[in-house]
Amino acid sequence: MIPGHTNPLPPALSEVQPGLSFSLSAGQHLEDIFTDPFQSTSNFQESFQALLRTLTARDPATRHHCHRVTQQACRFARFLGLPEKDLKILGTANLLHDIGKIGISDAILFKPSRLTAEERLIIETHTLIGEKLVEHLELHPEETNIILFHHERWDGKGYPQGLGEEEIPLLSRISALADVFDALTSHRPYRSPFPVRKALGEIQLQAGKQFDPHLAQQFIHMVTSCPHNASHPSAPHPAHLRKSRIRARDTSSPMLSR
Ligand SMILES: [Fe+2]
């Protein structure tokens, strides 16, 4: 039970606990999650699972993205030595961090090319829609903050509130890094996935701009020191991530992820 949490943790958290070994492709299939009998019939768990099912039906790619971000955010929190309660908050909230996208029209959500400025403004409302959609769950405030603030930026140019630096809750700053790293290394209709090296280069470039600079460095350190990533052919040695060695793409876009 999370302190201040009035409901038991959702069964979906077992996907990232223990040992953060969850992987959709490693033994557990999405369908299994929904055919398993619920451990509890509480309103919270039923509502939580219903939201996940809705997201799966509407936008399976975003559902998978939410799982990977959850895994990466929890892994990062453990790397940082954060307490278990923070991992649970990250686990619950990140599974639903993009739930608000179910309120975005197909024409924008599934647009096979880059969004216009007007369309971007519309999709940015997914943080506010998400906050509304989880209102009845009575989440821990820090969980709601992740859903609401995972697109805020360190330099204050993010959304929805334009918070800056440590005004942005720590767990939201952690989630932002996990979110963008997954977005960059995933396929998009309008571009190929970035190799790990290139994605970490983007994060390095955005340290102190989009991301908390200290957390960005720690995230890069975590990814580059992970045995799994180290074996990735595109994974760089940390010393190779100096700005002078990075071929940066045009980062004039205010956000690295939708
Ligand atoms: Fe998002």
C-alpha cells in the first residue's frame, strides 16, 4: 500500500515487480494480463484495469509504450536509490501516463506524418484529459503529477503548466526521461527508431533544457552501464557522449516527444 493511497496496488504492478523484470515480450503476453483472474474485486483495481483495456483497444502502441516507460522509470529510480514507495508510484502512474490520448481524435493520434502546430496543441491536451480520466481512482498526488507533468521541461517551456526546474516533481522529471528515451528508440510512422547512441545523444543535448541536467547524466550513466545495453551495437561508452562527438539532428522542435 502506498502511503496516502486508499486502495491496494493494482495487479498490473506485478508486471514491473519484483526486480523490474517485466517485459511484454519475455513470457507474458498482453492478453494474459486481461484473462488472469483479478486478485481483488475492488473498485480501484477494476477501474484501473478498465482504463488499461480501453487504452489497449484504442491505441495498442501507446499501451506498449506505457509498459516500457514504466519499466525504464522504475529501473532508473532503483538505479538512483529511491525508496520502494517511489517505484510503486512510478509503476502505477506510468502505466497510465498517456491514458489521455484516448481522448484525442484518430486523425491526430494516428497521423502518419509530423503534426502541425495546431495539431500539436491538441495532442498536448492529453495530460489534462488523463488527469480527468483518473480522477475517480483517487490516486496518490505524486501519481497524478506524473500523468499531468510528464511533458514539463526543466527550462519551463513544457506543458501543461510551464513549470520549471524543481517546480516539476522529481518523479515527473524521472518519468519524462524514461518517456522520451522510449519514444526516441521506438518506431514512429514518420521516422525509424533511433539507435541507443543517438537517443542518448539527444538526451545529453537536452540536459538543462528539456531535462533535469543531473538526472539526464545519471540516466545516460545507467543506460551505458547496463550489460544489456552495453552489448547493443549502437551503445556508446559514456566518454564518447561528449557533445563534440554527437551528430545532433535539428532540435528546433520544442519537444522531443509527443
Ligand atoms: Fe505523454
